[in-house]
Amino acid sequence: MSRLADTPLSVLDLAPIREGGAIADTFRESVALAQHTEALGYTRYWLAEHHGIEGIASAATAVLIGHVAGATQRIRVGSGGIMLPNHPPLVVAEQFGTLETLYPGRIDLGLGRAPGSDGPTMAALRRDPHAGVDDFPKRLSELQGFLDEARPGQRVRAVPGQSTRVPIWLLGSSDFSARLAAREGLPFAFAAQFAPARLLEALRVYRDNFQPSAMLDRPHAMVGLPVIAADSDLQADYLASTARRKFLGLIRGAPGRALPPTETLDWSPREQAQVEQFLGAAVIGGPETVREGLEHFLALTGADELMLHTDVYAAEDRLRSYELVAEAWRA
């Protein structure tokens, strides 16, 4: 049996807004994708916190998690992630304690320390621009205190939240969160879907420094990566032009909604190289190409779990991609 068949597969949904589409369409399509991937046997369905970004509709991440969890039965639903420095830990504990109470045993709390926004949006969030670097471990500890059993004499409690023990994951694209996750004995997720450069280093740091905890007795590393599967290599490469156009817009300082696929891209060699850096971990192709690509990625990283992000324009192509991967997974 292949390594892929033994590896849990999960879904990262950035709730993309299409050019010509409505945000309400995005939410309906997220529910449809969650239901579809649940039926296909995927393990988790995570949504990410971003603010003020024209092409992403998951700003109210906890609300959308509840919406998706309410429309599914088995799949774990969570955050990939909540940007903890944007929020008081008590509020995060109350939100996710509520979700865990509504959907017991199905909620994950992935945490990041990036702003998920630009400077003006950070100011509108009342976020300290220096938060997240030095005070993230303290915020994490405070949040853990609101989700664990209350301590004797604890004056402030999360209600709901206290004693729910919502599983916490640390997310990152460098070794900072890898070291912290190792120290705390927490599962770690690396964001290779947009920043693959330091993947192997971060995984090594996490595994080498892991300290067992009440949650985990051994390290558990999940890796996010871009995956676009279609019925042929040619078709998958065509669909991937939507993701390439997105990163090209970011490079040019003009982010926007998801654009339709195109046969050609008007970019300079430097821009092309930058886009390819963002998508350095991408697996794109027909069924056999994707299966071989995922097997190779697992052999390279030893990941315990893969979280797939499929950035294509049409909802039906996204559903089909996850279906083809599931078929390769079971092969």
C-alpha cells in the first residue's frame, strides 16, 4: 500500500470570492465543498482569518466555522488559522468553547501570529503592530488557561470555553512556531501553500525539539500545500493559471478577486520566478501526476498529514480536484 493511502488528507479553504461572483456564492460553495470532502473521507476542513482582502471572505472565521460545522456531520472543522494577536485570548476561548459545545469533538483551533492584513487594517482592528513577536507565547498560555480546567482561585473564566480543551495547533511558515509547538507538545502545521522555502528546516526543528505533553506523546506535523488535480496534466495547468494570477496580483500590489483561467500570462521573467516561489510546493496535474507528486512530497517531508489548498476559479473544478485526489489516495 502507498504512503499516501496511510496519510490523512485535509482541506484548507480560503473562501475565495470570484470575479463576477458574490460573497454569498462563496459561502454556499464552501458548504458544498465541506460536504463533498466529508463524503470523500477527508479528515479536516479549515478556514483562515484574513481581513480587508478583496478576494477572501473568511474574515469572521469563527462564524464561518460554525456555519460549515452545522452543515456537516463528521469532518473536523477549524481555523487555519486564527491570528491570535488580533484578539483577546478570552474572546477566542469563548468563541471556540461555544463551537466545541455545539459540535463536540469536531472543532480545531489553529493559531498564527501574523496579522492577516495590512497596516491600516491592523490599526482598524486596534492591533498592536508589535504584537505577535514577543508576546505570542504569553497569549498562547493565557488561551490555554481559558480552555483547560479552571485553576484554584482563577478570577476570570471563559464561559463557554473553560474545560472544553479544544485542540490547539500552531501554524507557521518559519521555525518560530515550530519551536514553540515543540516546547508545548502541540501539533504543528506549516504553510507551504504560500511559503515553502523553510519547510524542511521548520519540520526538523519541530521534530528535534518536541517535548511530549498531555495532548501529544510524539510530534504531529501537518503540511499545507497547493494541489490542483484535473482529468489531464494540460487541463490542470490551465486551471492553475487562476492561482498564478492571484500571486501575480499580490506581487504587483493589486490583489483582487479570483480570475478565470487563461492560456497565457503577461509577466516578466522576474515576476514568473516570484510566482513560482510562492507555488514551489504545488502539485498540479492529472490523476497519475498528482498521485506521484503527493507520494514524492510525503517521502521528502515525512508529513503526518497533508492539508490541500485548491485555488481554481470554478466551484465544479474545485470539487473535481478533491475527488480526483481522493481516488488517488485510495488507489
